[in-house]
Amino acid sequence: MVGGLLGFIGLSAAAGVLVTATVTPALAVTGITANSAIGVFDDLPEYLEITPLMEKSNIYAKDGDKNVLLASFYEQNRVEVQWDEISQYLKDAAVATEDNRYYEHGGIDLTGTLRAIVSNQLGEDTQGGSSITQQYVKNVRIQKCESETDTKEELSKCYDEVAGVHYSRKLKEMRYAIGLEKEYSKDEILRGYLNISGFGGVIYGVESAANYYFGTSAKDVTLAQAATLMGIVNNPNLLRIDKPDNPDNGEENGYALTKKRRDVVLVAMKHYGKITDEQYEEAVNTEIKPNITAPKGGCAAAGSNAYFCDYVTQVISENEAFGDTKPERVSLLKRGGLDIYTSLDLRLQKTEADSLHAAVPSHEDGMKLGGTATSIEPGTGRILAMVQNTAYSNNPEKGAGYTVVNYNTDKTYGGSSGFQPGSTWKTMVLVEWLLQGHSTQEIVNATRRDFHYQTCNGPVAWAPGPKNAGDGGGMPGGMYSVQRGTTQSINTVFAAMGEKLDICDVNKTAVALGAHAANGDELQANASSLIGSGSTIAPLSMANAYATLAAGGKHCEPRAIDKIVKADGSEMEVPGTSCDQAIPENVAATAVQSLTQVMTQGTGRAGNPYAGPVFGKTGTTDAYKDTWLATSTTEVANAVWVGNLNSTNFTPMNHKYLNGAPAHRIKFGLTQEIVRKTFELYGGNDFPAADKDLTRRILKDVPDVVGQSVEEATQSLKDAGFTVSVADEQVDSTIEAGKVASTDPAGGARVNSGSTVTISVSNGEGREVPDVVGESYDAAKNKLESAGFTVKKAGSCEPGGEKDTVAAQDPGAGETSGDGSTVNVTVYCGDTGDKGKGNGKGNDDD
């Protein structure tokens, strides 16, 4: 008791000095500063820095011209408001109840403080005795603790220092209060107090309190509501009115504890002349009826928009533009009071969500089922829609059909490791083909065979190559144009194209377009990656690559944020808005025109709503594990994926029906609905014309390789852009045995680039046929027989000429034929001729 009394005396003296100092600082007598209670603030600065309040951040989407709140993020649910946005009832209630001499003192109400000290020291009810300014100082210091401490231990120590029952804390509070009133007006301090105060749970500030408890604003509260709110401030967690089942203070007893305190506030307001007797009577007889309006806290509150919301939060937490460290970025989101306006178009989003959820259940017994749809705006990278078949939740107890993993995006941004893209990847091969100057009309050898590649990782062989099928369909092998291979998604066409490309260059082109591995690894450069059996890709990444093509080769990183407004009303620079020209416009236009045929004549036509120009590519992975359809108009690119999340023991999608439809064909109906909606919302123009040089029929001269070894001839023909085959049987020729006797087409012929040239190999046993045209039949016969040939005379003669003179021979002069082979000769009939009736000797001389 003695220690407490001494502390009381010291505090009283110190308080007197502080109060005196506010009026006449020179009267702070040096003798009294020797007191230990006063020495605590010798080195304490008068000025307390008022740091920005913790405010909730909001994420918005677009519904036409309207901004719609998706979700809020906060540690303290607070919206700071200005003086004229706060009802006078709230201001008067605060002053009347908490500090009725507020506008008279200089920061410390010494009378109230001393009364509280005496009461506390005598063991009576604990009283605060703090002025509104002191309470504001205390709350500012508490918030500073919460903002600047990293551990629970540090926070607890800081709380004790700024809010514990210590005389030294009270002295610091007084000193700060006096300094604060020198820097700010009374109205500014009262506004700060009303914005910082707690109202129970995570509700802070009068604006959030009015909205949460009564569904109104701080400006529009009634007198009874204002008194209720300022009553809650006295003991927030006891007097909060969002627990109707509380037996002590709930709906059944009319929130009795809160009503009692509210009525105290109303009595004080009437006593100090803030309200009339009539206003008091009306308010005191008003029942407390909460209208709880829960904030949309966290992405789970965003419903079918939750995965997009999560992507936005991941972008903020991963981007250094929002802070040097991840904790700083998360803190900015939860405390920074940001208004984040996103690219999400709720009109398109609703169509995609409704269509996907109707077609793909959130879970299916016996399989881990996934489905996504995501849309991007070409030329900007703005993400217009992003949906998933599952429900958003990180609660494992909810079981199947719930997950926080966003299948649409990369692992870094809360996604999975991606999915094999199947034949949608063939688009990357096509673009690299065009970049190297090849034409869509070039012919390649698409027979199933051994393929050989040169890559940045060395030579690669693919034996016996892929099946002659694409996207689950069958296709016989043969000599096909690249365009036919693209339209019908023929695997071996792309395997053959790869022989004229470097697979590593294909990967570089894919990355430039926007398609990269979802797990952050380098793209695989193996032979099967040519048909999409290599790296795993996120649907957002695939949609981005197709958007790049639709934008004339201009690549923009996907972005979800259009604008960010900070708590002070200024705009924050949005990162990631730059674009670059990934590929030439003519290449992009040619690829697009080629891929339109997929949607009108090929594997993608079932997904075409025929509402306007659209290009795209289907994709199906081995055993129908994953199914894709990536498309784009000039205005919107989209990727649909439906598949299995299990890597083993999965159910093939062509063996499963979902909601009455074959699972592997769900992508078509989904895409139809999505593309139809994009035309309705955004329209769509014709695509630019293809580059004629990249769609031309390419003719090349066949090199003359007669007389070369088979190996030399093969290399010469391949270097010239032809496919080579070697006839199984050797042919009669005067060329050295084992060398090339002839080719088909022959050397010098102009044929399609990529055509197959067949080599015939000499057996060395051929003879050159003599020229006997113009000689008499008898002389010709002797000459031919002497050369080792058998002679056969035609059964009819040629009109005109000298009778029995040779008119024609087959094989012709200079041609090669085998020893003993027959040479057919035709003779003239003479001037009158026999009109084709022969010479009466029959068909054979022998």
C-alpha cells in the first residue's frame, strides 16, 4: 500500500508538471524532476508519429460498368472515413461518454485522471480516467506494436509496455497526448479516435462497425445506433451484438448488457445537452436489432470467383513491386487499405462457371476429376475469366471436391504442376515451322517410321515413331501437307516436321508465345514433346500463347489487376503491363489462318459455335488422361481442360460419362458456350490474311544423283528438301552395280518440296539399246540381236514412210535394259499403207 501511495504521489506530481507544461512550460520546476516517477519521460519525445491505420483491402471485379466486391482482406476490418463522413451523433456520444471536457483541456483531463487514481488506490472499481486524446495515443501505440512485431513474445511484451497497468505507461501516454494536441486539432484527433477504436472481434472504426452491426454507414446511423456503437467501445468483446445466442447478452434478453451501456451513453448525451428530452425518450425506448452484414473476408467468400481471387492474392504476395519480402506483401494486402480493381468480367465468368459446373462435377467416385476454363484478352494479357470445377477451401475435412489448388495456373501462383498439353502443343511446332520459312503446303513423309532429330541436347531418335493418330482419331500414314496434318492433327506429320527443326527452338518459341512449364522447369526437348507428351502446362499459360497469336504475335504476360488505389487515394503502379513482339506478324497471321481450318474442317469443329471467326487446336493425351481445346477470336482467347489429376490408376476420359456426356468430348460443348458468349460480349473481327510465301506450293528441282552411291544420293536429296526412299529391288543398268541407276521423279524435274524421291539401284547388268529407227527391219533386227536383245515386231504398221523401215522402238535408243530383254519395233507400211491391218505375218516373227 505504501508503494502504491508513493507511486500515486509521484504520478500526481508528474501529471501536475505535465499539465502545467502545457500552459507555461517554464514552470516545470527542476526540483520535482528528481522524482523517479517523473524521470521516466525525461528522454521521451513530445511528438507521437501517427502512422497509417490498418485498413482492409478490397478486390473488385467488373460487371459491365459496375465494380463488384469479390472479397476483403484484413487483420482489422476498418475503413477510414473523413470528418464529414461521421454522424454528429457518434461524435457527441464519444465526447459525452468518454471525455466531456474534451474541447476544454489540452490533452489531459487532470480532474478525471486524479479521480480515477484515487478510486483505484482505494480499491474501488477500476476507472480509466483517460482523455479521448490519451485513449487515441494508446490505440496508436497498440497498432504500432501489431505492425512492427514479428513474434507472439515480442507482441506480448509490446502490449504490456503500451497498455499494461503501469504508472510509467500512463506518464508516457500523458506526454504524448500533450504533444499530439500541439500538432493536431481537436476534430482531427476525435476523427482519429473514432477510426481507430475497436468494436469487437476484427471490427475497427466507426464505418466498419456501422456497416457490420447495422448495415449502414457511419454518416447515416440513427441516434440509438450511434449510442449503441459508442457503448460497445467501453468493452468491445463483452458488448458486441453479433452473438445472438449469448445467454448474458443475446437476442433473447434484448442484448441486455449492451442496452444498459447504450442507455448510459444516452443519459450522458442528454445531460451534456447533445440531445433533447424527446430524442432521448425515443432512442432509449428503441430495441437493439442488429443487421449483421458480414464482410466478404478472404477468397472463400467469392464463390465461383474464388480461384481468380486467389490468383490475385498470389500475384501480390509473389511480386516485389508490393514489398521486398513475402511477409511485407501479405501485410500490405491485409493492412494497406488497397482497393484492387481487377480484369475479371463477371458476365463471361458466369457463363464459364455455369457451363463448367453443369458439365463437370466437383468430384466423381473412383477418380480425381478436374476441369478448368480460363480466358485472356489478346493484346493486353487481361484475364477475363477463370473457373474450376471444384469448390475453394483449404479445409481437409471437407473431403473430395474441395481444394485451394488452382488448376488454371502455375505452381508459383497457387496452382498445380500443370498437365500434358497433347496436340494443343502442335501449334508451337507449327509456329516454329513457319519461323524457319517453311510453308503450310509443304509435303512431308508422314508414314510411321524411325525419325531422327538434331537438338541442342544432341541427336535424338524416335523409333518407330508415334502412332498415326492425333487427338484420339485414326489416320493412315502417307505423304501429307503440313496443313492437312494440322487440320486433322496427324501425329506423324509433326514428327516429320520435327526432323527439319530443332526441338529446342520449338521450346524457345513456345516460351516466347507464353507457354512454359507450370512447375518452373525447363521445357523438355524430347521427340515426343512434338506432339505434347513432354512438359506439363497450366491452362492459363496455354490460353496466353493462343492470345499471342490472336494479337498478331504480340505477347503480354497474363495480368489480373487493372488498377490499385491506395488508402490515401493515390494510385499504385500496376506491375506486369508491358508487352513485346514475340514473333513476326506474318508468321502469327499464317498460323492463325492454318488453325481456323481445325475449327471449320478438322478436329475442333464440334467446339465451333459458328458465331464468327475462331481458330484453335484440340488436344488429347495418352489413354485419354487429359483433354483440351484452346481457341481464340480476335478479342478473347480461351483454354478448356478436363482430365484426371491422378498420374497412375486413372480412369480414361473416353471410358467415363459425366452428366450424360462422354467425358472426353465435354471440351466441345464447353468451348461452344464460352466462344458464343465472347462474341456476344466482345464481338470479333476477321483474322489477317496469311503470308502467301508461307502458304505457297513450293516446287524444287530434283538433283541428278545418277551414278552416286546410295548414301551420297540420299544426303543430296535430303539437303535439297526431299524425302528419300530406296526401291527394294535393283534394276538393270549400265551404271556400276550398287550405284544409283535412276530416281523417280528424275533429276531436273520440279516437284513439291518435301516430296518423296525413290532411288533405284543398279545391278550393273544393263545394256544400252542401239538406235535402229530409220533402218530396214532386217538390219535393225540383226543390230539388236547382236547387242543381246530379243526383237518383237508390232502387229500393225505405221502409215507412210518406206515400207518395212523402222518407225519407232521401245525401249528407245540409249535407254538401258537387261540382257535378252525384248525391244519392240514398229515399221512403216509404205506410201499406201495397210491402214493398220498388218502385213499378214502375225504378231511375232519367230
